[in-house]
Amino acid sequence: MTTVTRFYLSWLQTEALPELVSGTAGVPSIGALTDYAKVFEGAPTEGADWVKPWGSYTIRHHYWSELLGSGYSRTDAYSAWLKQVPLRREAGFTPTTTFDGVTVTCERYLYPSGIGLAINATSDGEMTLADATERHLRLCQDDVFVGSDGVPRGIASNLSFEVRAFEELVLGLPSSAPVGASTRTVTTIAGSTGGISIDDATSVLKQLCYPGQPPGQTTVFAGRSGNFTETIRVAGRDSQVSWSPQRSTTPNGRDGLTCYHHNQVLSTLHTEQMLNLVALAGDGFGNAPDRLRQLYARAGSILGWIYGGDSAYSTRFSPEIIESSGLVARINQIRSLLSTKPPLHLRQ
């Protein structure tokens, strides 16, 4: 019988903040290259309110090494600006949970154009597939997360509270007109025992795509070459789920997909924040002030790398997010007018 011994579940929310983009507010304000350079160069890897996003992980972190190169920990401010690398807020409240066997962490990122948050739940303990699916659903729906005021709430309310608090921390007050997509869930089954067929595993992942959401179309990605060849990936509306049954049953399987999950979280946050910036640009981006045009150009270039280039972390989910955003035409307009780059081209 197949059992699940560990899964990761993250809830993500990103926002483009007009006050940051225009430079009218923000502590720190990093929406212009000169401001960004001063803050980024002075940010340590730990021990301060604002740190470089990789923290003390300076030897090998796959996401940052794919985005910035193997020497990412020594990246200069200009190179980081080109990729819109965020700062990470080291201090901050972390919600807790009343659910046994589940631990919670919270990540807060400040991009030149806005903010990104991830509340992450790690569930440990042997569960049948049915029990794991039920626990996943309850974590998404029930009032099992406790905020700073000690009141149990659902994850959606807790995430909304944390986003507003982060806005106030950065801007001094809530944003007047934030631009953000729906909350996205990222799930990775990282530990399991027993064998299971690809069809049965895929069926489980489809169930995990719609916690608290109406059923809809799911996309099952074909296998790929290279690392994680046997990993099954399924995307739903505002959700993405991965499982590698073969890898998760190896001797180190309980931890084998930890980095993979975190890479997915970082990639999704970055992708969605660039999409938020494109949405904020609107149709009049060509007549915007130079400060804004520079940010819009960066978004167009980065989304091109993510969609089909070779200068970003490779994931099957990010092109799906871009295609379903309804913003491909505007991305290509920005790329043509501001970046003199060709239309998005999917990596083969």
C-alpha cells in the first residue's frame, strides 16, 4: 500500500505596488537602479531586517545559480537589477497551526516593483493517499492557522493579513491600488512508501490541484529529460502539484525534494510578480516616464527568459502561468517597443 510520509504545501501571493514603481513611497525604495544598487550592495546575507534572498545559502542554491550563475552570492547590483532579484525580509511574524504534524514558515520578498509572500506548511507523518488528500484539503479550507492576534483563521485570511501588514511595513500604509493575481498553491509530495502506477499517482495529483476551488481543467505535463525525469507535474487553476514516486522512496527521499519545492516557490513568485508589473503597465506603457519604462522593459525580458530562454530556472509550470495570464500580447508589445526583443518563444 502506498503511503505519504511528507508533503509541502505553499500559498503564494504577489503584488505590484504603484507607490514603489513610481517612487512616491517605499522604505526601502528600490524601484530605480540607483536606489536599488545602494540597498542591494549594503544588504548582508543574514542578521539584518533586509537581506539578500539566498541568505546564508551561498554555496549552491539551484534557483539563484540558474538565474545569476554559479557565483550568485557575489552578484553585483547591476546584474541583480537586470533579473529583478528581490530582497528578503528576515524578521517577521510566522503564523502557527493547530494541526498536529504540520510546521509553518513564512517568506517575505521585496521586489523593485512590489512584494511577494509565501506561507509554507510541511506535513509529516504516515498517511494513506486518502488521508493525505483530506489533510491537504483541510489545510486549505479550515480555520487551522493562528495569526499574531491568537485567533485561528483559514489560510486565505491569514495570507491576506500578512500581505496587508507587509504593504504597511514597506509603504507606511496599505497600498492604494495593488495589482496582484489570485493566491496560488504549490504542492510537492516529498516522501512516500510503496509502489504506485503513473496513472494512479496522476489521479492523486489532480485531486490536489483543486483544494477549495471548483473542479476544472488540469494540465498534465509530459516527462522530460535530465533531473527528475520521472516526476509527475499537474497544473490546475492557480495551483501546481508535483510528485516523484521513485525519488521520494529513496533512502534520503524525505528531504530529496525540499530544494525542488523551494525552487518552484521562488520561480512562481518571480514569474507572477513580473506578470503583475506587465498588468500594471497597462496599454499606455510606451508613454510612461523613463523610470517606469525601465521596470516594464525588465519584466518583458525576464518573462522571455522564463518562458523559453536559458537564463532562468527551468520549470514546466511557469510557461503555463504566463500563457494563462492573458497578458502574452502585451508582454510581446513591451518586448518589441522597450526591449527590442522577439516575441515569446517556448523552449523546445
